[in-house]
Amino acid sequence: PSITLISAPEASMDSRLANTWRPTVNEKKFIETALASNLRIDDYNRKPIEYRQLTINFGRQLVQPYRERPNEGTMSIFTEFSPMADPSFELGSPGEAAIELGRMIDRGLRGSRAVDMESLCVLAGKLVWAIRIDLHILDNGGNLIDAANVAALAALLTFRRPECSLGGENGQEVVVHPPEVKDPLPLIVHHLPIAVTFGFFSTENTMVLDPTHSEEAVMAGRMTVTVNASGGICAIQKAGGVGVPQREIMRCLRLASQRAGLITKTIKDAVEVFNKERASRKIKRHSTSVAATVSVEDGITSLREGPHRQEKSNSNAEQTSEDSDSDVVTMQEKLSSEDVKPPTLLTDLAEPEEQQTSRVKKTTKDAVKSKKARTRGERRRAPT
């Protein structure tokens, strides 16, 4: 067998660009023979300089519901641990810690039915809204469960889904309206399940609330209690080998209930400030967007654009322009009758001062003459 020596930089480049699969001698021979005959092993009709068919798929918010729950929307949670947040986090598929974190947040939300999932149903058994929560850990300061739980709740409270309506001949067409046409709708959230984590240590039965990153490295056990502001218990998870007495568990429940009320108020206050800022940034404008129409026939979902309303918008704009012109004439007549100089229009700014003064005087005289003529006509028509 032949041996090929390559330099270190080339070897590192090869390991980065090539895949980890190594073909056998026969497989390598087969690929090279096919390429020599201008054939590709994946598609014999594709030439060596032809690209494969490219398809781009975007995630849809309207999906088919689960068979066991045809009248409810879906909600999924995904977590991502960035290596910048902690040296122990690695790139790639989510590890056990990321999966456990997502399950903890999902258990508190789904188990307590905090979000009204039935309100996300558009067509029973055919189309429902799919809610996805992505949790990105930027800095691991400890107690990621509580931090991720607060972030998920804040995201749900500030999320707005598009408004939609049913139409069509068979009532199976779902029209998704853009935000410029109809305001998006918030989710229906019944209560806020707040996760409160306690750390236990083996020395002298020490217990702490909201453990830090350093404390997590030496603690012997952990318990997360998910409760709402009313004191309702949504979920409890105990991790670690150290045992916790019953009286200590009851104490944790009382502390968690108190902390849940404070965290709930903090979340609602922050959401209220955010909504006010979002409302102040909202600009009312005529929309040229088209509504998306989703039709469902025989289990096949299609998307098409609705009718364009540009002509109607243009006619409205022309009518508005005419109304504005008549308002300007009326205002000039009123000002001339009161012997007040009319305001300078935007077009006057580009004129010399002499021409501007002459034009304003002429406009005022014409308005006065017009008013006097109308007055004389009214006097003639008046009964003697």
C-alpha cells in the first residue's frame, strides 16, 4: 500500500472540511470510475458541474394538532448552552443538562396548564398554532432553572400571534392577517408557574435559596418547587442523593410561595413597561401588505396571497388630498375676513420674499372680493 505524507496545516484543513466517513477500497474505486464517466452516484442524470436541487423550507406557525388532542395547540421548548456561558458547555447536540432544563420548564408550564392551549386551535383536527420557546444561556451564574423559567414566562406574556379568520366557500380557508391590518393577539395565560430552587449541603443540614454557580459545585442536593402566586403547587423535582426531612420540605414550600408572589409582580411590572414602549413605537399607516390565506383540503395545506387593495388605497389618498385642499381655501377665507395674514405654506419657502408677499396679498384680496360678492348676493335674495 502507498503512504502519503501531508503537512500539519493540510491535515487540519482536511479534518475540518472532510466528513468522518472513510470509504472502502471498492467504494472509492466505484466513485472514481463513475466520475470518470461523467456520472454522479446520487443521480445519474446530474453532471459533474451541475448543482443539486436546492429547497428552502421555513418553519410554519400553523401545524396539524396531535391526534389525541385535536382541539389544542402545541408548545415546545428548546434550550441551547453557549460555550461562552460556561467552559463546561460544548457545541453540538444538547447535553443532559440542557435536556433536563427544558423538561423542567415544560413540566411547570404544561403540567399546570398555565397557557390556554385550546385558544390556539384554528380548525379542529386540522390547523392549530404552534408555540416554540427557545432558551439561550448566555452566562451561567448558577440556578439556570429559575432564570430560564422567568425568561420563558416573560416571553409568553409579551408574545403576539397574528389574527386570523375563516372564509372561503367551504369555510376551510384560514386568512392570516398581517399586523398592519389587524392587531396581533396575546396568549391567554391563566397563571404564572414560578420555579424556586433550593440547594442542600451535607454539612449541618444547610439549605440555601437560589444557589450560585460556586455553591452548585459543592452542594449535595437540589430541589425545585414550582408554585404560582396563589400558592398552588405546579411541580416539584428533587435531584441529588441527600435526603430532605418532611419539615424542611414544608418550609421550602412556604418560602417558595412567598418568593413566587414577588417574582410574579416583577415579571408583570417588566411586561407592562415593555408593552407601553411597544405601543409608543407603533406607527399607524396604510398597509399595502396582503393577507395570507391557508386552505385545508383532504389534509393538504396550501398558502396563497389574498386580494390586493392598492386601488382602494389610492382612491382614499386622492379623496384625502381633495379634502385637504378645500380645508386650505376655507382657512384662507376665514383669515382674510378677520384681517389676519394667512400662514406660509411649504411651497412658499422656495419663493423670493417679494413674490411671496405679492401672492399672499393677491390671495387675500381675491378672498375678500369673493366674500363681498356672496354677501351682496345674499342681500339681494333676502325678502324686503
